[in-house]
Amino acid sequence: MLRQTEPIDVYKDLVSALSDNVLPTVAIGVVFSGIGLYAYSETGTAVALSITIFGSVATALKLLLILFHRRAMEVRSPSLTTIKRFEVGHALATWCMAAPIAALSALLFSLPALHLHMVGTALLFGYCAGVATRISVRPLIAMGAVTLAALPAIVSALVFIQDARLLIGAVFTLFFLSAVETIWHIHRNASRLITMRMQMANQARLDPLTSLFNRLGLREAFDALPRHRDDLIAVHAFDLDGFKAVNDQFGHAIGDQLLKALSERLHQLVDQNDAAARVGGDEFVVLQSGLDSQSDPEILAGNIHHQLTEPYEVGTDQPIKVGLSLGFSIAPVSTASLDVLLCEADATSYQVKQNGGGFRPHQSCLSASSSCRPPCAGHTALAHPTTATPCE
């Protein structure tokens, strides 16, 4: 209902910013309650007291919503549906606060005492300024709140204030329109900054040539795996056989085109929950999660080998074909170490290369026993094929 046209990730960040308004909400709540009680003491009317009570309750409910929103973000990453519900909740809570502020300001402007007009002006301007600066990340919520708070007060000032009523009404209207423009300005800037931050973060995780993950992206994908399940995961490590000859014969530009084409095929082979990474010149890693059985990695390894060794049309007279040497290692996700799995898979890949290419599992994967893994426990990075040592 309140959704703008931002990308989903930007939208989530903007809505999450609404949970940062504890102090401003407390401040406006205290000010409103104080002014409301002062108005009641000056007028003695039940209307002033009722408005004050309603506004205080609305403030308390909004504070509870903000705290619940913050708690939900700390415990888990909320779904898009949950975020939309929080946005609607913030809209209702904000507008419920704006209504009594409008009513109290209009009441103060309807009274003859000049000092009450000044108090009403301070309340109205302070609230609208806070909305424009802190809630403009969701412009429809902010515009609704400013409109709801300002228009009744403007009408009341035009009707009841005797001296310079047109001037006061014009000034209030001008500041109202300025607040609306400020809301959209802040929203545009916030959206642009969040988009730039996300783009820079993505660039830091991706290989610029192939758009696959780099080492950092692979590490983050592994760290994001849920650990409370009994699933198995597999790490596939492979490099290309004959790629250096392609560079030597056709040049690095053709070699880059080959890597791009190969990466596109690899991306189509892996599941959306898996991660494919380029970790070196012609070195690649695939993180396969959620395995139903130990045969799943072998099936994927076979598909990778079959598809990626098919000829490539990359602007040469004849299609180019390269070989592939792949090793993979399996472990329970609850106890898996990425460094160990990389070491085992890479060492197996090196052995496969020595035997002429193809694919095979690391030998300890036949039993998936952690007791077979200590020789790789000291490795902290993917070994280079020429220096890898067997992990069996």
C-alpha cells in the first residue's frame, strides 16, 4: 500500500530506518504532553484533556512499535511481508500522533491569548520539522503526518486569529509546502546513498570480469549458511586445463571472453541457493548447500565437467575447447570449515589434473568422517594447484 518504486533491498533499508526514532518520539511525546497539560490548566476544558490523553497513548503505542521493530530486526532478517506490515504499523502510529497534535494546535489558535498561539506554533513547527527529517525515508507516511498536523492548524489560524491572519496563514502554508519538498528531497538522497552503498558492497564481493563471487563473496556466502540443520554441504574446486595455451595462442582478450562464457554456463548450472566464485586466474569454486545425499555433489560435478568442457564460440575461427580438473569435498554444515573443505577439494583437483583431468571426490568424503580431515586443518586459504598437498 505504501510501497514506492525503490528496489526491494533499498526499500527494506528505508523502512528499517523508522526503527531509529526512539529519542525523537520520546521528545515530541514529552513536549506534547506538557503543552497539553498546560492548555488544560489554562482553559480547564475536557477537550484539551481528552486530546492530551489520546496523544500520550498514541505516543506510547508508537514507542512500543518501534521497540518491537528493533527487536525483530535483531533476532532475524524480516521477510518482505513482515517489513510491509511494519511500514503500515508505523504509518498508523505516526498519523495517530499527528491527529492530536493538529487538534491541540487548532485549539490553541482558537483561543484569544497570544502566548497560547506562540505555544501552538512551537508545537506545530517542532513536530513537522521532526517528521520531515526523521520519517521522510517513507515519504507517504511523512506527507500524511505533516498534512494531518498542519492543515487544521492553518485553518484555525485563518479563522480565529484576528491580527494579520492572512499573513500568518500564508506563512504557515509556505512552510507546509517547504516541508513537503524537504520530505521528497531527503527521501531521494537517502535512496541514492543506500543504492550506492549496496552497489559498492556488491562490487567488493564480485569478480569484475565474470560477475561471479570473489573470495570475500564466497566467504560471506559460507558464513550465511544456517548451522542448526543436519544438512551436508560440498565445496567443488576446479581449474581449466589448456587455458594458458588459449591465452598464448589467441591473446588475453579471447581468454577473458572464454572466462565470461564459461562463467555464464557455470551460473546456469548452480542452484540459486548455491554460490559460484572465481578465486584465481582460471580457478573456480562452487559452494553447494542443502544436499539430500552424498550423490548430489557427484551429479553436479559431472554436469559442471560436461557443460564447461563443451566448445566455446568466442570470436575465433574455430571453437575453443578447454579441459577441467575438479575435486570436491563434503561435510556436515554444522561442523564444516570452509578452509578445510577448500584445501581438500583443491588438493583432489590437483591429483585429478595429474591423472589427466575429470572429477572425483576427496577420499575422506566417502565416509564424511571428520576424523579424516586433520591434515588440512592448518590451511587458511585455497592452495595453488602447483603447491597443493594431498589431504588424505
